[in-house]
Amino acid sequence: MSVPAQAYDPDIAPAAALVADPTRAGVELLDSLLRRGLLQERSSGRTDPADASAVRFEVTGAGAWALGSFGINISGVRRSRCHFAGCCIDWTQRRGHLNGALAAAVTSRLFELGRIERAPKSPRRRSVRVTPAGAEGLACTFGLDLG
């Protein structure tokens, strides 16, 4: 993947650490989707290699099957007004995670299955935690090892 990977900064990461670090889960999920051939990078037409927004992804045939089995309606996700699938850099991990309509659909499904939940009493409204069942489910479904 052409997303610029900067060194992991352990002084920043603890601010986001929850049960199983969800920021790590996000970047690991994107890595796994790419490694397993479920997503493939495609050009967005932008030419700046340091611009993470220039990275876009397409679901492969295997990805459509796997994500469909997970409960994601890919054709429905494609109809969203939001761009389908791209990348942005997570500031705690300094690595890319999935964004766009596909990321929203996966996140929604993870909430539905109880694999992630809102972090209680967190000052950050977007803070979530990966549940113990979620860590197991992410390992089985996407091959993530969050241990």
C-alpha cells in the first residue's frame, strides 16, 4: 500500500488504548483486507504520494463474498453519497485505516454484532472498545490478532 507509514509512537498511543486498542484494530483490519486480497488499491487520480486521501480501494470478488458473508451489502454501500473506500492516517498509529462508506458499513456491522461498543465515560464521543467477543470475532472473520 502506498500510504506513508511513519514510526509508531508509543507516547501517543496510550491515549487511545482501550480493551483491545481500537485504533490498532482499524489499521490491522485494513492491512488484513489488503493482505487477504479482499480489497485492492486503485488510483484516485491524485498524484501526491504523501496524500493519504489519494488512496482508494476497490472490493475484489473474494472481498465481495467475504464482506457479504459478514453481512455487508456491497451494492448498497456503493450507492452511498460518501466515497466508497479510501484511507486516512490514524494519528496514534501513524498508519492508514479504512474510511468512506465501506468503513461506515463495517463499523455499523461490528456494533450490531457486539464486537465493538462505545467506551463508557470517554471524553471522546467516537471512542469505542473492542469487546472480548469482538477480538475473537475479528480474528475468525478477518484474521486479526489483537492479543
